[in-house]
Amino acid sequence: MTEFALGEAAVLGLMAERGIVRLLGEAMRDPAEARGVPRAELYLVVDDADVFQRRALAAGAREIDGVRARDWGHRAGYVADPDGHVVAFASRLV
């Protein structure tokens, strides 16, 4: 489980598929049935997108699109974690 504080009143939690199944049991369909189908994107603005992209790849993520200039003013790259969550690492263009 990885958690990101979103201000003082909210937390975004990302949990591995097995953890969700263990927590919710039969209440929801097993997310593994949609393996490889993106269900969300976590977009992180960081100081150096290249460093974070390389770190994610070294930790076992699969590259979707390399870090490059985007037309919305960021340099961003996209990876998929082992459960298929899409994570973007972006730095503001100067």
C-alpha cells in the first residue's frame, strides 16, 4: 500500500491487486480480471522527471512513454506499475 497525502483532509491510496481482494473480499470484482487495462493515472509533478522515471523502471515498472516535452507545459513520462496502474512523472518546462 502506498499513500499520498492530498492536503490535510484526504489521502490517495494505491493498493496492490491482492491487497484489494483481501480487504474487500467478495464485495467487488477481482481487479486482476482487468489486468493491463488502465483504471486510473497518478500524475506526479517532481523536480526531475527523468530521475523518477529511471527509478520506477529500475524498480520493475514498464515504460509506456518516455519523458519528453508535452504541449501542456511539462516534460512528462509514463510507466505502468506491476499491477497496471499508470504513473506519470512530470517536471515543469522553464
